[in-house]
Amino acid sequence: MFGRQKKAIVSALHLPEDVVLGEMLLYFTGSRAAVVENYRSIVLFTDTVLKLQGKTTKLTVTGKNFSIEYYDKEQLKLTGQIRSAEFESI
């Protein structure tokens, strides 16, 4: 219940949901690169799978020839051939 109330307040005040609610942001550059913001940790990384833990979700990106171009505690850039991205609520 509190989650819905918090979302309603954020919406009513026109605040950025990603910042207030801790949501991950995912930006694609075609199928060759992706930037993820607001992730908490890298759960798994191989040349075909990237799994990230967020505050309320997990993100799994699949493809091939993956490389992490850069990452810090707020942002990560993945390059390679991206086939899919899937969010899972936790």
C-alpha cells in the first residue's frame, strides 16, 4: 500500500520517479550498446549475459560479445550485440 501512495505523491508533485523511487534507467543505442543507471550491483557478467540488481528489480540482458565499456556506482555501459533485456520484480 505504501508503495502506491509514494508513487501517487511522486506523480502529483511531478518529481522524477527514477531518482525518488530508485528505479533503474535503461538506454539503448540500437542493438549494439546499452547504458544502465541507478543499479545497485552486478550479479553476473559473461560474454553473453549481464545481470544487475536494482532497488526493486533485477535486469537481465542477453546477447553475445558483451564487454563493459565503463561502470561506476551509478552508471554502466554495455557493448556487444544485444538480443533482449528483461526486468524481474523482487
